[in-house]
Amino acid sequence: MADWISRAREITGASARRLPVPEVRFDLRGRSAGQAVYAKRSRRCHIRINTELLAAYPSDMLAVTVPHEVAHVAIYRLYGMRAKPHGAEWKSLMAAFGVDASACHNMTTTPTRRLARFRYRCGCAEPAWLTSIRHKRVLAGTRYCCRRCHQTLVADTGESLSG
């Protein structure tokens, strides 16, 4: 991590004060390999790493995921929230790192949980399925529209699919 931050400082001309080494947490689970987390008020950042993927793919994680997340931290520290997460500044830094600037990894993962899905209807012939998270939001008043016909989705007889 410190090596990639050092490279980012050299490339961008940022000082150690402006671009400190972020805290690293090994608490990420699921399909994400890494995650850069920003605190807007304090501007402190930390990086979360998926330990299962690190154990399974150590070279990919060190060569791709770590610089990917470091680039997010560096761009946030230099440009704030006005820079897009995978925008031009981020892509430029990734190119300077010599690392592919793709937004997603291709490592095999296993999901941590499967959500129940609930059947909804709209103007389309086939039903739409919402996860239990979105279904609960609908029950609380949120409205969702079909991506195809753009009609509001309506719950269909309470039928659900377990994940």
C-alpha cells in the first residue's frame, strides 16, 4: 500500500501530508475485491480488502486491486468529490501506474448471501422481480419503474422466490 501511495505522490506531485498512507482494513466480504472509503468532513480515507480473495488470488490483489483502490484514494484526496470514481483523472493515474483501468475484477467469487425475490407486474408480458431489500422499500412507500416499459411496478399476490 505504501509503495503505491509513494508512486501516486511521485506521479501527482502530492506531498505526504496531502496524500497520506490510508488505513487498511481486512473486513470486506462478498464479491468486491477492494473498496476505498472516504469521510467527507475529515477527508480521512481507508481501504477495505477482501481477505478471501487476497488468500485465493494474492498476485492479482497486489498488482491490480491495491493500485485500483489507492488510485481512488489519491484522486479523492486531490480532487474531492468532483472527480468521478472511474473518471478521467482516475484512468490517467491508473495508466501512469501501468495497471489496467477496468472498473471490475474477474476473480471468481462466492456471494455472501442470497436475497429472496418478490414478483412484480407492469405493462410487460413477463414479471419483474425485486429483491427483499427493494420489496421492503416498496412497502415503505418507494416506487420503482420497469426498465423496459417504464410503468410503476406493482406487487403481484405476494409470491416470492427464495434465493
